[in-house]
Amino acid sequence: MRVILWITILTGMSMNALCAAEAGAAEGHGMPVSPEDLFTVFGLPVTNSMVITWIVALLLIVFARLATRRMELVPSGLQNFWEWFVEGLFNLFEGIMGRKLTLRTFWFLATLFIFILAVNWFGLIPGVATIGWGVETEHGFMVTKPLLRGGNTDLNLTFGMAILFFFWWFVWAIQTNGVKGFFLHIFGPKGEMKGFLRYLMIVVFAAMGFIEVISICFRPIALSFRLFGNIFAGENMLEAMATMVPALGWLIPIPFYFLEILFGLVQAFVFAVLAAVFTLLDCGAEEEEIVEGHS
């Protein structure tokens, strides 16, 4: 059932992007599915989406350094905002996973949320995906190779973040349960049973464990395609609104920009919270802490 659910989510969330790409190709415009190579470094291609991620990472590092340069007991300015933001994220994850597991994983999950949010919003800056090389058409100049492209409209980035999370999820699960406990958590029987029923349930839970392994393997795929599909579809929607009526190309997309600002926040929230939930599901020792805390 869980495998079917993930396949459904994966397919549904990526259909927006595929439909938008097909529609754009049919009409002669629209963002291509693959990013464009700008130049090479030591023989490795650098794409227009990679440049965005470098810029965002640099800006986040500079902002964090400025906010924490002169730490004060009574924070103000950037330090006050940064502490409020980080504390809010910590309380969010603590409410999901409990304090102990949050202390172990917060550094990664918070970084994921902040980076995805910043990349999503940076992709909405005027000029991103609209300035670059192109050709003259009967409807005016059409950009065919943008200088900059939203980072999360590149499946390489979203899948890379999902795979990185999958690696740390495995590390945290082993740290929490141990190697033996990790495999027992997936394949071992649950509950107290005796006699023939116990041996029967061992076989049943072992079979369910193989299904669980397939479900776990689908997690990074579902995470990456959901983020990529929704952000890619949003970028194409903005371009479609801007070219629908050329004379009003500056006005029609404005309401959709506000929608995409909210959408960028939601997608960062969903990615980070799903990562937290997946971590909680397979770190069984932490669940007892949450139950005791609420009781």
C-alpha cells in the first residue's frame, strides 16, 4: 500500500511539470526541462541553475555571518531576526520528532528548509529565466538560453538534496537503533506472540519488510520529483501569464508572483517536514520520548 501511495504521489506531483513542458514546446515557448550549460570548469559543465545555487549559498553565508558577527545577550536587528527564525524552526521540528532527535538532526533539516526557501524565492527575481540568449520571433524576442534559471527547476539539485537526506537518514537510523535494531525494525515481528502464531508472523513481517524497503527507496524519488515538479510548473505558469497578452505582460503575472512566493514557502516546508517525518518513522527509540512528553 505504501509503495502504491508513493508512486501515486510521485506521478501526480510531476504531472504539472510534464504538462507545462509539453504545452510550452507546442506553443514555441516555455522553460526547457533540462538546464543549459554556460561554461566548463576543469572539463565539468556549469549550468545556469548551478549559478543560482552558488549565489544563494553565498548570500546565506554572508547573511548568517552578519547576523552573528556581534552576538548580544539582548539581540537586535539581524541577530534578533535570525534567532527568532531559527528558534521557530527548532520548535517546529521538536513538535514533530521530540527534543532528542531534533538536537541530532536540526542542523541538516533547518539547512534544507532555509536553502530550498531561498532558492525558490530567488528564482522569482525579475531577470531570472528572462535574460539571456535567444532569437527574434513574430511575437518579439524569445529567450532560448537564459543566463540564470531557478535552482529547484533542475531535477539534479532536488534529487541531490533528497539523496543527501537519504544518506543522513540511514546514519541517524543506525545511530538510534544500532545495526541489529535497524534490521529488526524493518523485518522483525512486532508485538508479543507465542507458539505457531509467532512463527507465522515472523514470515509475514519479513515479507512486509521487503515492501518497506521498496517504500524507503522511493522516498528520495518522491521528495525530488515533488519539489521539482511544482516549482518547474510554477515557473512555466509565470512565463505563460507574461506572454498571454504581450501588451499586459508586466501586469498579468503580478498576482501569480504573490502566489508563487507562498508556494515557494509551502514547498520548502513540505520537503523539510516530510524529511523529519521519515526520520521519526525509522528512529523508533525517539518515539517513546514523544509519547512520554505528551502524557
